[in-house]
Amino acid sequence: MPTKRFTFSLLSRIVFIMLFGQISLIALGGYALYLRDGATERASDAAQLRDMAMAWRATMESAAASLARHAADDALRAAALNDDMTALADRLAPVVARFGGARAEVLDATGRVAFNSGGEFSWRPTLGAEQVARALTGQPVQSLQLDWAREVVAVNGMALGDGRVLALSVPVDALLADFARLTGGDVMIVNRRGRVLTGTDDTLARALPLDGGLQGNRLDVTVDGRTLSLKSLALDDTGGLSARLVSVRDVSALVAEMRAVQTWTMGLVGAAVLLLVGGVALYLRRAFVPLTEAVSVIDALAAGDTAVTLKSVGKAADRDDEIGRMAQAIERFRTQMTTLGRLQRAQNRQRRRQEAFIHREMTELASTLAPLAREEVLRDLREVEAGEQSQGGGGQNGGDLGVMGVAFSKMSVRVRQQQQHLEELIGELREALKMKTAFVQLQQELDIARQIQTSMLPLTFPTDRPEIALHARMEAAKEVGGDFYDFFFIDEHRLGVVIADVSGKGVPAALFMAISRTLLRATALFGSPPGPCLENLNNMLAENNERSLFVTVFYGILDMRDGTFTYANAGHNPPLLLRTDGTVEVLPRTGCAALAIMEDLPQTDLAITLAPGEQLFLFTDGINEAQNAADELFGDPRLIASLEAAAGRPPVEVIESILGAVQDFVGEAPQFDDITCLAVRWNCPQQKPSTQGARTVTSSGVVVG
């Protein structure tokens, strides 16, 4: 089900545009007022700072004027030049008394204190050497300093003549009181870290949040519900105290008045905007009623509903405006839609009759075809009918004739396809019969080859020689295989055992196996040691080896008198020696290559001695390389473990145990390589047995087809 999109009506969009325009105008006007107020406020702040600077200079110059009058006293100058401390104290007593707690000092040209009105024996001068030197040039010196009592004082210095300077230190509290009367607010001096050094109101000074210092020349803060405006003037006299003069005024009433004005202004503006937009919205809503109903009627007519009429604008057709013309156009459109509906219903009835005829004829024709072709024709018929229904019986297929044309065209294509398919099936059937005949012949030939290969392997094992016990099995991966085993008596005391694996599988490997076994047995019966025997066999096999096949061979001779086992290994898996104590050893390799690769390859012998009860286990790589469904190999460790578990058993049981372990490991996985194994156990030397009563036992091994 499609998601319904949310859209604004035309009325909503007009109201939104008006509201957005009004808000934009108000925002622009407010921003312009903000810029104007900011410029006015900055100009006012600059004027107030200039007034503060002028008032502070006037306050400082009042003390300087008093000092200048006394510095012009000749008697004071004479007392200072003659170091007459008593006369100097008498002349300066009015100055000290005038400013309440003021201190007068006379400094020499080096800045050393020559006279101190406080009478202290040791006193740090309030003026530095640089300031004393400037005063001696005739320039008046005015600065703020911290005296030894850590009190802020205003220091004025003037030259007395003859290298003497008169310095008057006035407590700044008296000056701040005069300055506060001039500015009409509290005043304080704050250092650059924001700590109040002194002021006219200690309680207010402790309450001000100035820990971070003053930022700029103006700061508005709120303290105890009051809004305070702080004006800051930098006092950075050369050689003096680096601080700021701060004027604090309570502007709570002014701020409250401004906020009230702003609130009323915003309220009146908002009310005006709402009234304007609301009035326009109500007017437009009433004016849009006929238009809204007309749109609804047009939607209904477009959906095929011709019963709707204009109700709320019944007299609209008599109007000579846009609404009247729209009402007339809608009425004409409704009349035409009604006529078109009657024609379409008649056409639909005719189309249904034609569809029924086509369906009946095509169904009868389809019944004469094969089941698959009949089902395809009927499916085409259903698709044509479904397509026409989805188009509302319309006409993109050309109307009724289009339906018949599409239906018969599809049916013709299906009939031709069915005929072509039948011809292809007949051809494939003929080829299949030929291939089946060839396959049956090949299968018969492979069965004969398997029987021949099986007949070449010894299937009976000696039971008339108590010195040994021997058993072997071969399971081919295909109908015929490339593995083989063999054993034969070379003479009365020696037994030859062979196991081999031809490269590849199938018929070529089986033929090469038969040749290799025949030549090996023919060569070995001459009594040659294993090494020279394999050398001769290699030269014979390599002479006409056009398919480049090769064979790995293990050939050994067991002397049944003393258990000596002499062997040669031509690239084959080394056999395993199962001791009587259950341990398994791997026979050392002789380092020789596989046979038939090239001529004149040397083969060497090795010899071991078996103890009574020990047996040899010869095998091909079909055992240790057997794979399960997870592509894991059976491997030498599992083979050795399985052989150890079969210790003490006769060869036939050893072989059955190993093959059972391989089958359990492989499970349902297919066999990829031939499996061949041979086990021989040497018991002990015996006297030559009688030939009467000898018997043989047929092996339980089978060749798997």
C-alpha cells in the first residue's frame, strides 16, 4: 500500500508565506534596533569613561595644588635644604592635617628619605629613583602606590631645589569619597587580578564577582537581586600601581523599565501579526470554499463517479467570474464523462463475449497437443486474460481484435516450439540409444578386465608352512586398478613378497600393473637379490614406456630359516614392522626412485632380522591418504595407532582391523584411490613338513568393482 504524502493546501501555503514575511520583517527591524542600541551604548560608555577620567584628574590635582602652594614656601625650602627636621615638620603639619593621615617626605637626588613626617626610623620611599629624577626636571609626579602598610595612597612629588624633592602621600580613601560624590556612585580600586584594594563600600566590594579580573571597560553584574553597571578606568602611571578605577552604579530600575518596554513592544507586535495573519486566513478560507469543492468534484469525476455535483456553489454558474466559469466547465465535463461511461460499459460487454469465444476455441485446440504443450498454451491464455483485466479491458493491445491477435500469435508460437521440441527429443533419443549400447559394451569389457586382474592376484595363501603366516587384500577405486601385491617361493627356504602402485587409475594403470607383475615374477624367480631384480625390471619397463607411466615397488625376500628379510624400495611407502611387544617401526628407505622413469637407475638392498612373532605390514598410499567428508587424511599416525591395536593377531585379522579403521574414518566419502595391503608374520624355523595332508584357505578379500 503506497504511503500517503503530506502536502500543504494552497490556503496553508499563503498563510505560511504571510506569517514568514511578517516574522522576517520583525526580525530585521529588531536587528536594526539592536545595532542602533549597541552603537548608542558604546558612545555613552565612551562619554562616561571620559567623564570618569576628568573627575579623577580633578580629584588628584586638588592634592597636587595644595602641595604646590607649600612647596613655594621659602621657609620650607630652607628647612629642607638645611636638614632642619623640626622646622620642616612644623611647616608640613598643615598639609598633613589637611588631608587626614597624609604623609610628607623629603627625598634627595638618589631617592633616599631625608625626612619622614611619620617619624619612623626606617621607611621605604613612596617614589622611586626614576620618579625622583623626573620631579627634579620640574615635571610634577602623580601616581598611586602601596605604602609599607599595604595601603593605597596617592603620591604627588615636586622639586624643592638643590636636589631635593617633596613627596606628599595622601590616603586614597579620602580621594575616592570626593570622586564618588562627583560620579554619583560607589568607587573602588581593583588590581589586575580582580582583587579590590580599597573602596567606598567594603560590603559591595566583597560581593562583586571579580575573581577573574575585569574584561573590558564595562561589565553588568547581578548582586543580591540588583543589577549593577561597572565602569572601569585604567590607572597605569609610570612607576605607579597597575590598577583600575571602578565606578559602580545601581541600574536595576532602568533595566526593569527597559525589560517592561521590550515585553510590551513584543506583545503588541505579536498581537498585530496574529490579527493580520488571522484576518487574512479567515478571508481566504471563506473565499476558497467554492474552489475546494470544485477540486473535490473534479477528483470524483476523474475516478469515474459522475453522480457528484456542485452543492455549495449552486448559483456559481450565474457568476461572471472565475468561479462561475469553473462551475460551467465542470458541468460540461460531468456530462461528457457520463456518456463515455455508457460507451465503455457496452464495449466491456462485447469484449467479454469475444474473450469467452477465444477461450473456448483455444482450450479445444490445446486438448489435441501433448500434456506439456497443452499446459503452456493454457498458461498463455491465462496470461492474455490477466493482462486484459489489469488494463481494465482497455486498448493497448488494439481492443477486441488485439486480444484475438495476441492470443492466436502466442498459440502459433507454442505449436511451432512444441513441434521443434519433439524433433529434438527424437534426435536426442537416438543418440542416447547409441551411447547406451556403447556404455553396455564398455561395462562388459571393464567387467572382463576386472576378472582378469583379479585372477592375476594370488587369492589363496600358504597354510602348509608353519614358519610364516601371510594374508593380503586389494580394493580397486574403479572397475580396475593400478595396485597389485604378490608373493611366491623362490626356493625351499626363501619367500618373496611384493607390493606396488602404478601411477594413474583405470585401464591403462591396470595393463601396466599386469606387465609389471609378470616381469617382476619372471625376474625374481631366478633368485636375484631385490636390488638387481628391480634394476632389471626398471630397464624392461622403461624401454617402450610411451605413456610415461611409472610404478613404485617394494620387493623383499624373507629367509624362513633365520628371519632375515632383505628388501629394496623403489619409491614406495616404507612398510611397517609390528614387534611382539606391540610397538611399530618404519622400515628404513633404500633411497631408490620409482621404476620406468628412465633406464639404468641403481637400486640398493637393505636387510633386517625378524624375531619370532614379528610381522611386516606392506601397504599402498590408498590407506594413509584416504579422505573423509571434511577432506582430512587418515594419515600415518592413525595407521600406526591402528596397527599397534592389532598387535598379537594373525595377519588376516590385522588386515581386517586396518581396513575397518579406514572405513570408519572415511564414512560415506567416496574412495579416490586403490587400497592394497599385505601382512606376513615369521613364526620360527621349523623342520620341513610332510607334503601329505597340505591344504590352502581362500582369502576373504574381494576386489571391489
